[in-house]
Amino acid sequence: MKVIEMNFLPDVYVHCDKCNGKRYNRETLEVRFKGKSISDVLDMTINQGVEFFESIPAIVHRLRTIQEVGLGYITLGQSSTTLSGGESQRVKLATELSKRDTGMTLYILDEPTTGLHFEDIRVLLEVLNKLVDKGNTVIVIEHNMEVIKVADHIIDIGPEGGKDGGRLLCSGSPEAIISMNQSYTAKYLKEEIGI
Amino acid sequence: MDGENKIVVRGAREHNLKNINVEIPRNQLTVITGLSGSGKSSLAFDTIYAEGQRRYIETFSAYARSFLGNMERPDVDEITGLSPVISIEQKTTNKNPRSTVGTVTEIYDFFRLLFARAGEAFSYNTGEKMVKYTDEQIINLIVEKFNGKRTMILAPVVRGRKGHYRELFEQIRKKGFLYARVDGEICEMSHGYKVDRYKIHSIEMVIDKLVVDESDRKRLRDSVNIAMKHGQGIIMILDQQTGDTRFFSRHLMCPATGISYNDPAPHSFSFNSPQGACHKCNGLGEITEIDFEKLVPDPALSIAQGGIAPLGPHKNTMIFWQIEALADKYGFTLKTPVGEIAEESLNAILFGTGERIQLKNSPLGSSIDYMMTYEGVVKYILNQKSDNPSKTAQKWADQFHKSMKCPECNGQRLQKEPLHFKIDGKNISELAQLDVCELSDFFEDIEKRLSSRQLQIATEVIKEIRTRLRFLIDVGLTYLSLDRPAGTLSGGESQRIRLATQIGSQLVNVLYILDEPSIGLHHRDNLRLIKSLQQLRDTGNSVVVVEHDRDMMLQADYLIDMGPMAGIHGGEVVAAGLPAEVLKSNTLTAQYLTGKKKIEIPSKHRPGNGKSLILKGASGNNLKNIDVEFPLGKFICVTGVSGSGKSTLINETLQPILSQYFYKSLLDPLAYISIEGIDLIDKVVQVDQSPHSCPKLKSGVISRDASRLMLKGDVAKNVKVPE
């Protein structure tokens, strides 16, 4: 991309005529792997990338985590400014998740459902559940009932905000929680499970 | 809908939008929903908001625009029916520590006005109420209190300062005053009179000696006037029989001790103004100081073993030669554990010695002994922090600092004087520490507790404060206090604060665009939030919300569903209309809303591995000394209404404990008593809450992959993989 300044009109972006929009110099583009230059690779979607780099575990592991959080359709070279809020958050999540887990790792997530649609939440929960199934522990701070209802263990702090809060109201499985009276979470959880 | 009543977007192609046409009803609450990446934000922010913004900027002259920078024209054929647009996004407003909830909501500005105009001043010496009088009141008071008594009228000219004051005494004499009261003694002003220049003195001119008498007001008035002129608005009356003095002033003054305050102005209550800010911490309420526990982390280690952390273990460097020389002088060795070194010697190591010390010649390889001053470890750290521009050095120096409450203002950020102005017994900082709920109670029936004069001044201000507090309560922020730094708010909280200010602005015919306002809000407060959005609509505005919340969707006047999938497979409007109409369609959103599709509740829960991480006695912020058990091998959800202490427990207590344990992080956890089971996990990974996270990280992922690809490419070239 090349920027042409139009002074008091918005800048115009045109394809760079030297590299033809490939962003690399000729020598670099000559280097190929399985017949593809780096620029070709950056034009691939994550899904294609997983197939292409099948034999290279280090890369494929990273790509798989991005695929698992449901972002298989973005391209490797996609400018990060064009990602939506939810997408960029999940890329971030994928980076953290791609770090090798040991089966004894503790993950802490603060409101991971920010910007996520029901369907996205379902995908996210799958990823988190996989981690827990391997023996890891996941702690999530969350208000979203969809997440609360599938948790193994709930810790409810309250009852109110500010000085009237800060007490441990109850903890246990969702079924054990809903019998609590003074907890707001229990009240809404009952409705949610009841549906 | 006729053309006037809707915003029509034709041919939007920004990002992944597929040349779509959308109609959004005006003066309605519209919710745009859809999968993440389906083009909701592209439509709401990158198309509609961007175009509104651009058109606004277009109205400026070309000259003005050259300063504003240019707005990109969104890729859209036509937008009609657009009104001025205000977007309320989630970007955490401001990381500046000077910005607080009070200043952002402008409530603090009203507080300042209230205290400056209607506050009562109290002396910081005696706690007595400060008074100010007109000349006429002063004369009346003197007549009343000292009637028939022998008194002196004095004009204070020097109070509690050093000097010999020969010129001053000479001046007094030349003006025709024969006596002055110097440090409580009446002295005659003879030629060349002076006092000890190294002692602290108080000097008052004796203006008049008289017996106060109701009938001779004229003499009293004349004398008071002269005294006022010489004493810069302050006079003293001395009862000659008892020796008691009493101050009277045109300014605010403590009648017993005579300290006076300047007339209060709103800026003297601002911690962001030099007139108001505490001098020690410059209005931040916090100062950073060297933490000695971090300098000497383990007193059992000797200096050679690295007992003094900034120096590290013994190296053959100048500073160790210097310490060795000190050791000779003070009688310890580098092998003595730091805890056993005498305090005096340790102070010398840390703070340096005033005198020059003799360095042994051996390490320098010269035959002459060196003499040099040793400045100490602390000085070195401070120098690194203030003078060394390199980031590494700054970071290195920072690790030995800790931030603590400013001892001068006790974290209240203001100077002594403004803190002694009170409304109903509370000073401005005490009010700012209350949470919104308590504050609202305080102002509820404040009229009953104010004097009629105060009430007359304050009525309007109190009205403004009340409405603003009301808005904060409406958006569910009852638990925030006004002195909470804006930088510590979550994205959702700062967005709701902006929402509250917008509702307060009472504009009409504006198009508000909000990005997920329900984030971080417990179910309980959600309905209140929806109500305040509806209120915004009812005052005559159009509200467009990008949202995933079920209740919000169902409460909307108009629902737009984007999809069908994300990224290049999205970017189309799959359903639009009244929520009931959208429910009938077969989109993903509709399926979830009607319950056709749902997130399944697992039939049974994982048992975990039977072991637990147990945090005991957590008491940071509002936590009430609680013990929490985290069963390992489980999916744990921490929940509770906003402000209940979830983040305090996890992000500010548990996480720092673990990071310190595993990664030697420098962040100190909040108060807790003990933690058990930390050995049952082997690392901790945190994915924090930054809603629209930074592009850097994302590009980081890709460039890391890319650079690996390059590396692979090089390998490929070397081994000549056939094309």
C-alpha cells in the first residue's frame, strides 16, 4: 500500500507499484516454501494455513488454537485494525491458550464473553472445557448466565456492591447455588436453568 | 415510516459489509446484533458514526480542517436522515491519575463550587470555626466584649519569622508610633532598636491605648482603621489587665490563634490546581518512596551473597571496593549477614557518608590510595530514576520503590486549608470518599442541615449534584466513589459513566451509538440500564446499540441481525424489524432467542482432582476477611453484582500472589493472610479484560508466525526444496 496525500481531502491508498501490494522486496519474495512465497502465505486463511503447514508442529499448533476459537476464516496477513472487537479479543485468547499447558496450569479470565454472540460463547466454552478436561483449572470472572450455568463450581461474592459487598455468599455447583436465598445470582440462575 | 423518520444507509461496503442497504428508525431504540465479526461494528461505527463525524468536520473551513486531520470517507453510496452522532465506546477514557470519577462526571466541580461558596471554614490548629468580619462588626464586637476595659489596639506586622528587623522598627518610629509589642513585651521604639536575628519573632505595632467606651466610637473607629491599614486587614486587641489577646480580621481567621485563610475559590479545592494540590504529592494522593524491605530482602544474606539487592552478589567493581573500605572503617566484613551489621554502618552503606573515604590501592593497581566520597546506594537509585533516560534503568530503579499514601495529606490530595472547609461537618475529600449511594443519601435531606444563608447560595448547585448522582444510580454505578481514579475503571464502567453524563446533557435529536453497554453488568442492573437508554430515547434521541444481551434485544424497538456467519461469510443483514418479527426468522440469533438452539448445561460436573487452592483472610478493598477455596481441575466461575469485590479477589489478590510466586512479578497483592496449595499448580496464565484489545498484540501473533516462516524459508532455500 502506498499513501498519496490529498491535503485537505482524505489520504488515498493505492497499491504500491513496486511490490504490487506484496509488501516485500524481490529477493525475499524469491524465497519459497512448498512453492509459496511469504506474501502468498500471508494471503492464506488460517484454515488453509493449517493444511499448508501440517508438517511443522510449531506453526500448526498456533494456527490450530486460532482455528479453535472460531477464527479460521481470517487471513494471516489481515491488518489487525480490520478485526472486530470480539475477533481481536479471541486472537488474544488464542495467543495465551497456545502456550503449552501442563495439565497443572491455572487460567484466569476476566469477562471473556465481552463482545461475543451466543454462538461465539458456545465456541469459547468448548475451548475452555477442553483445557479443564486436560486437568487444568480455569477461573472466570463473569456475569453472563450462559457461562455461569455451565461452570463446575461457582463462587458468589456480594450481596451488594461497594461497602455492602465483599462477602463470600456461597460456593459450589450451580445446583447447590440456586437454593441460596440472598444471592442475586441464584435468583437469575434459577430462571435460566428453569427455561 | 416516512423519509423524515429514518436513517437510510445505501451500499455500505466498509470492511466485510456486502454492499448492504439498512434503514434505522429515528427516535427509537435500535439494537444491532450478530456474531462477532459479522459486521455490526463496521455498520454502526465505521459507517454511520464515521460519516456523521466526517460531515461535521466538513462544515469547518479548510483552514480549520488542516489542524483537525482528515476523516476517511466511509465506503458507502449514500446515508440520508443522519443527525449529529455521539458515540459512547468502551475505550477506557483516561489513564491519567488526575482524572477521577468525580472529575469525569463533573460532580466534583460542583462540589468545589459548593465548598468555595457555602463551606464553613475551621481552624486547623484548634478546630474552632473561622470567622470574618466587616469593620463595623469588629467595632461592635470590641465595644461589646471589652466595654470599660483598658485595651491596646495592635496591628500585627511580623508573625513567627526570624530577623533583626532594624529597618522595620525604624519605619515604625518614623511613622510616629512610639511603642511596639515584640514577642509579647511592649517596647519603646528608640533609635537603633533591634532584636536577635537568629530567633523567631512576632511584632505588632501599638496603634492606640484606650479604655473602650460606647460613647467614644469615633476614636475606636479611627484606631481600628489605622490598625487595619498596617496589619493588612488584621488587628489584635490586647486586654491590658489579663494580657489576653483576640484577633479580628476582614479575612477568614481563627479568632484564638490568628491563622488566616485566603478567601476560598473553587480552584483551591481542586487537586489539579497548584492552589489546591497538596505540596508533597502534587495532588496525586500517593508518593513513591524507596522501600527498604526491597533493598534488603533477606537479612540473613551477607553483602557478598547479594544481601543488598540493588548491588547483587559480589563483583569486582568500584562500588564493592567502596563498601569494602567502609567495612574496614565501621568494623564489619562483606561476609557479615546484613541483619547483623550495626544500624549506623548500614545507614552509611545505603545513604553514603559525608566524609571522604580511603580506597585501598590494590584493586586499582595504583600505588597511591584514592580518597573519594561515597554517596550511597539510595542516592544511586534515585539518580537512575530521575536522570537516566533508558527504560531499563528506570524499570530497575522502580523495583525498589513502593507507592504509598502521601503522609502530608493522608491521601486526600489537597492542602491543609481546603480540607478544613466543611459542609455539614464533612470536608470535600470525605464526601468524595463516599460511594454514590451514600452520597445520594447525604444530599437527600441536606436542606435541613444547612443555614438559610448557605441554602440560598447552594440551592442550584445541590440540584445539579442530585441530578448527576441520580443518573449514576440509573446506570447501575451505585458502588463507585468519586475519588476512584478513572484509570482503574473497567471498560464497561467508564462507558456507563459517559452514558450518565450524556443523559445529563439533555440534548435532543442526537444519534447515540453505544458499544455493548451491558458489559460487566450483573443481570440485576441490566434492566435499569435499559431504562436509562429508553429515557435517552424518550427525550427525543435516536439510540443505536451494538449488543448481545438477550433482554436488551427483546426490549428494543427495532432489531437488526447481521450475519449469517463471521468475517468474509458475514456482512449482510439477515433479519431486521421488531424483535417479535426477527424471532420468527431462522437466523442464529433468533434460534438462540427462542431457545431452539442453546448452550447445553452439562449433565454432570467434573469432580476435579480433589485438591484445592485455598486463599485465607482476603481483605483488600471491600473484602470482608474472607476465605475462598478454588477446587482444582474444575471450571470455576466467580460472580456477583458489579462492585461486589470479584476483581479485587481475583485480579488484585489471587493473581498477584501467583505471579509473584511464579514470575517474580513486582506487583504487590492486596491484603491476605495465607495461601495454601500453591504447589499444586505450576503456572498461571491470565487473559485480562481489554475489550477492544490492542492491534500490537494481534500483529505480534502474525509477525511471530511470519518471522518463523521466513526462517523456515531460509531453511528451505538452503536445503533446496524443489518448487
